[in-house]
Amino acid sequence: MTAISSFETVAEAAVAQLGASALRTLADRIGAGWPDPATLQAVPIPGFADTARAMLAAQHAAGIPAGEAVAYLRGLAAGHAQQVAAVQVESVWSGPGTHQVPIRATAQVLVELVGEATRELLLMTYSAKPYTPLVRALTAATARGVAITIVVETLLGAGNALGGAEPAAAFATIPGVQLWHWPVGQRTEDGAKMHAKIAVADRRVLLVSSANLTQSGIARNIEAGLLIRGGTAPQRAGEHIAELTANKTLVRLRTGM
């Protein structure tokens, strides 16, 4: 990788991390000739200083003049802002439909979301039971190299609210899946539950639903959700889950639970 391509790679990571507004501020400071230490403090948000430091180091290493760096960063910020603005949101439903109002079914949307993932899938569910179309889709995803992380509630965590097999057992036949949970000892309030139900594909597509990953939740109950394509919501959801695992709020589930 050349120094210039390295600068471009760092810049793309910077706009994804900081957003268009903060990147424009960074570009303005570079263009105005601010000293590096002052530039690092230009925007008081977490991660700005580290990202700006990497950006400045890449610019200096590539020998890119300030004017060229500013033009590139501002163009990148404008493109990112336009992409973020192109958000598609549609409602998703489980249960009975109507002829008068066309709807997208949760089962169909979830399987399609899994099917279009190319790098990463993140799922969270309170309850889970084997649902054949989803198991097949997840198995196919692992076969094409998609990294799958599933966060589930446990019987211990649910107290008396869940019965039968552990929710994690619904994914026991899928090779390579990483299962995570929120240990009871990590919960600051008595009775707190891991109650989120979401799916994220490649941090580009986000399904937020009331439906658990069960036959009842996906296909039989009346459940509602939103499918979001584009914008920052899918990326932020993925980042939040990643941070919860990194800071050990969520931990890997022991095999056999």
C-alpha cells in the first residue's frame, strides 16, 4: 500500500468514525494551519483526538499538501453526508396480513437480511427456538465466510420467564457461530433482562423488531418492527454491540449451556 492510498484508507475510516461534520472541522483546521496538538482538540467527542492523530500522521507520511488534504476530506465528508441522507425505512410485521395493506413479513425480511450479509451478522434475541428457514440461512452464511455473533438471554437471566431449553440451543447446529450473553452478575438492577431483538448485516442494514427468534415470534404472533437501510443506525448498532463485548458487559457463552 502506498502512502497516498494509506492516507485515503485512514480518511475513509475517519469519516465513518467521526461523521461528516467533525471531518469537515478537521479539514478546516488543517487548512487554517492549526498546530497538530490544537487540531486534536478541535471537536470534543470521544475518539476524535485518536482519529485526527492518525489522519494527520497519514497526511504527513504521504507528503500531501494541506490544500489537497482539505479538498479530499471535504469531498469525502460531502459524499458521506449524502449517503447518510439516503436512508430507507420500511415496516415489518409478523402474523396475519391484510389484502388492503401490503406488508413485509418478518420471516421473509430476516432470511433476506441474513442472505445478503457478506462479512458480518449480529443478532440479539431474548428467546430462541429452532426456526428452520433461519437456521438454513445462517448455516449458508457461515459457509460463505460471514462472521456471526448472536447475543441471547439465558434461562438463569430470564428467571421464571423462560422455560425449556436454553435459547442458545436454537443455534447449536450452526458451525462457527459465536454466542454471547449478559451475565447475571453484570446486571446492576435485579430482574434486568437481555430483551433486545435486532439483526444487523454488515453494519449497513438493521432490523429492529418486537419478534424473538422463534417460530411464534417470526411467523405466528402479531409482532412489529422496522427495517433500516443506510444512515448511521445500522453502523451504530454494530458498534454498540462490539463495545459491549469489548468491555465485557457481554461475554462468550460457555459450550453446553
